Amino acid sequence: MHTKNTLLKDIEKAGIKHDGTLIIHSSMKALGQIEGGAETVLDAFIEYMKEGLLLFPTHSWSEKNLKDGIYNPKTEPSCVGLLPNLFMKRTGAVRSMHPTHSVTAMGSRANEYTMRDDSNISTPCPRHGCFGGLYDENTQQLFLGTTFTSNTFIHAVEEWLDTPNSISAKSKQIKILNQDGSFREVDFYPHHGRISLNYDKLLKPMLDKGIVRKVKIGDAKSYVAQAKPLADIVEKMLKENPQLFDDNKLLKKCWIKAGKSKFKL
């Protein structure tokens, strides 16, 4: 059985920067038996990242979310797992105002970081929102028992490049409950419905280039990715082939030469 102390050792061994910025996509089940359960997992990451900024995606884009078209950041459940739902209830955690792709942050810069979403909420992952901030800070992304199929950051890169069929042309109205109790109504343009299962085709090439590393925390086979170089390569790929993720054909080779990406299917 894993404990808080063994998890701390695993996190350090994984090369996580304790004073950096870390976002965690998670599968609690993949971690195995943990003494104290999910709360112990959060305790370990919160303690380890106390000098940095810890983020969890707390998305609410599912059909079960936003009843009556209202987003209340204090009460809206997340549709992406147990750990995010528990994390956003922790003392000191700050959830952003994005109605479908919020993040929850903890650390000295939590308020500052989540404010990036305050005026950037008409699309899922705008460049100047919280997912854009992952690039600006070259955030470490931890896929804790998950793979690139849960990589919202790739959705973000597609959106920034205005990739065809990335964002729906049809909007829907969502009311957001502000901290002062007032409402604001926004026209929101959701993802077009592109499946992220095909993001996994990036995994092997990025492992080969060292942009992604395979690690293990608890029982969870996991991956650590660096946001900035990952986005830079994906941007070049999408500019050459905007339909890159329309199928699941694996990328056999991926390398950078003279500032230009080259890849073979």
C-alpha cells in the first residue's frame, strides 16, 4: 500500500519541479491502494508544490453539467474525475470563471493565475486564458495514470491556430454567477466535437524527443510533458497538416530540422 511519504518520493523521482507550475490530469483508480485514499494523494501534491503553483482541470462540459445554463464556480461539479472534485473544495483552492474548461489553482499566485479566465470565456481554451498560461509558464503537465487522450492543451493549440472544425460555428448562451452574486451572460462557442482519442499519436514521437517522459507514481503509469516545446512542435505540424488529428494513424517519425517540423504517417 502506498502512503503520503512514498508518493512524495515518487513525485520527486518523476522530476516534478517543486517551485514550478504543474497541472495534473488524473485517474485515481490507476494509483492503486493508497493509505487514506484520494485525500492523501492531494495532500502529497499540495505539500510538494507548496512553493509553486498546482493546477487541476475542473471541467464542466458534459451533458450533465450547467443545468439551466448557469455556471456557479463554487458548486458546479467537475466531469473529469474524483481528484479535481476534491481539490476544488480544499481550503486555499481558487477556481477560474470559465464555464466549461475551468482550472482550479493552489499557491501564492492562484488568484492571479485564475483571473486569466475572467474575460476569456467565449471559447473553450483561448490563448490568453488559463490554458494559454500553461504555454507562457512552460508548465509541467502530469498525466497521472492517463494518456494524451486527456490532453486539453492540444485542444488549446488547435483553437489558437483556428484549425478547421475545432470550434463550433453555433454558440449557446451561458450565465455565469459572479462572486458578488450578479450574473453575466456570454455567447459561448464550444468544441466542434472532435475526438481527442487521436492525440495519442503524439505520445511516441514526443517520448523519443524527450519532451515527454514516462514515470510512475504509486501504481500509475504516467507521463510528464513540457508545455512550451510540445505546443511549438504541434503548432508546426498543424500548420503543415490541419487534419493531423482527424484520424488515428500513428506518427512514425517526428523531428525538427532548421526550425521546420517534418513527420511521416
